[in-house]
Amino acid sequence: MSPEVISILGYIGLGAVLSLAGIGSAYGTTIAGNAAEGALRKNPEGSGNYMVLSAVPATQGIYGFVAFLIMMGKFNNDPTLGVKIFGIGLFVGIVCMLSSIRQGQVCANGIVNISQGHNVFANTLIYAALPEFYAILGLVGAIMA
């Protein structure tokens, strides 16, 4: 494989980890945010809980950005790592994206239940931490690679 192709693959991997994680966070936060908007009409007293739960899926975008910075440093030091950076970036980005979207759905369900008078804020945070764990594993994998 030519050095130019390897370099292009590396840049695609860098773009993938940053963009896919960001896209996932944007989707996840809006899924929960939409539920929060509806919940405010039913029970406006829970707005603090709704806001916290709506923000939780944003963390995967941060993980993608941290992975991007770490991988960019490695890639700048050794451009021959382009294929490795491509693979890591693509798969960490996908994990962060899917984790954030699913986490947004968990948080949205918690928001709806809180608006109906159920005391599930702490439980929802615990359930939301489960998909987040996989995004953290992806970040750790990118750091260790």
C-alpha cells in the first residue's frame, strides 16, 4: 500500500472517531431532550432531573474528541500508522455513536417515568451508565493502541 493511501486512511480514521462520536452525542441528547420537553408540560418540577438526564449522552462526544487527540498525536509522530488509526477511529467512533444513541433512549424513558411521578432518577442514571461503559472501553482501547 502506498504511503499516500495509508495517510488518507489515517485521516479518515481520525475524522470517523470525532464525527461519529459527535453525531451519536447529538442524537442521544436530542432524544432525551425531546422527552424532557414533553415531560415539562406534564411535570415542570422535574426540570432539573430532565436536564441532567438529557446531558448524559453528551459524554461520548467527549470520549471521541479525546480519542481523536490521542490518535492525532500518534499519527503525527508516525504516519505509517494510518491503517491502524483508520481501524481504531472507525470502530471507536461507531461504539461511541451507538452507545450515545441507546443511552439517550434510556434517559428518555427515565424522563417520561419521572414526569409520571415515579422516583426513578437514580435508577435511570445507573441504567444509563451501562451503555456508557462500552464507550469508555473504546476510549481505553484507543489510548492503549
